[in-house]
Amino acid sequence: MIPDESPTRERKRTWRDVPLEAGLSVPPAETPEARESHALRRSVFRTGLVVVCTVFAFSVSWHTESAPQHALVLRDGAAKVYLSPSCALGRGTLPISSIAEARKAGLSPDPACEKSGGFLGANQTVLQETLARIYLYLSSPE
């Protein structure tokens, strides 16, 4: 016989009655305090997961840095531009200076050289740099 049942007044049978009829124990219903505690844990877990995924996404996608101001470039005074050494091949002999000096002289970066990535620094993600600092990733030589 199911608890809270008398022979004259039978209650409606539910899905919770099946384990009782089979002689199995049924866990007690969750209290409101336990439900609130579980909801709080789930929200903290979800927030943490969103933060971790956001940091990971930025660390993987954010990876290029501009060449430093002390990087050496070749100046082309006739075209009023400066070029990286890889872009200046075949242009003859051009004077060498730093990026800061070339900018002070009123020169701008060559658009074709800039588009080809001639003024980018190490192409390494933030995640790779972090792993390299804790000696778990072999970074490229600088």
C-alpha cells in the first residue's frame, strides 16, 4: 500500500508511485533552499564559463603587434615613404633610419608594404606568449 492512502479513499497514481510499488526508495523532494543554492551555483558556473570563453577567444584572435619605434626601416625620400627591409628589395640603396626618425622627417609607411605585413612584429597569440612565459610553449626567437 502507498503511504497516505486508505482503502476507502485512493489517491491518483503518479509516476513517483512506481518505485514505491517496486520496493525502491524515492529521494525526498528538493527544498526551496536547496533549489536556490543549486541555482546560485549554476549561475556562478555559467558566468565563469562565459568569462573563460571570452578570455580564450580574445587570446587566440588578438595576436598582431606593430613594429616598435626603434625598428630599422629604409627611407625613400622621393616617394615620401619608408619601407621595411623585406619590402625594399630591388629598390637600390636607400638610407636607413628608425621608424621614429622617419616619422619625424614627415614620411609615412608605404601602403603596399604595410598591407603585406612588413611592419608587424612577432605573430604570436596572447595565449602562446603566456604559455611561453611559463615554459610550456617554445616561442619564436626575437
